Amino acid sequence: MFGQCLLVLFAKRRAGALVLVCAGGVGGIATVTLPLAWTDRGPAAAVHRLSVEVLMVLDTLIAAIVDLESVEVKDLV
């Protein structure tokens, strides 16, 4: 559906994220629900694939995984 213009019927929250319910989905007769980020109304894409914020989150995740691997199995029983 890239490049198509759809009429936004309403916005709602689903699982904590904002989604748009649009008319004219499949075959132009159904509605389609799209995450806001998938539309031109969402935040602009980052200039780089990995922003500083994403790299910081990734670093935290890797540190947590390494900490888990250093714990011996007997410590978990």
C-alpha cells in the first residue's frame, strides 16, 4: 500500500500504541488498521539506522545478557 492515500476514520490505542483505522484497505472496500509509525503522520525516520538512543538501549541489553551468562546454573537452583 506504499504511496496510497487512505481516509483516516479514527485513531485509537492498541496495546499502548496509537493506530489509525483507515477506509479503503484491501480492494478499497475494507478498513485497515495501521500503526502510526507506518504512516506519514508518525515520527520522522532516523537519519542513521541506529540512533544514539537505540545504541544505548542495545548496550544495556547486551550488558544484561552478559550478566546472566556469568551466573552459574547452581546459583539459579
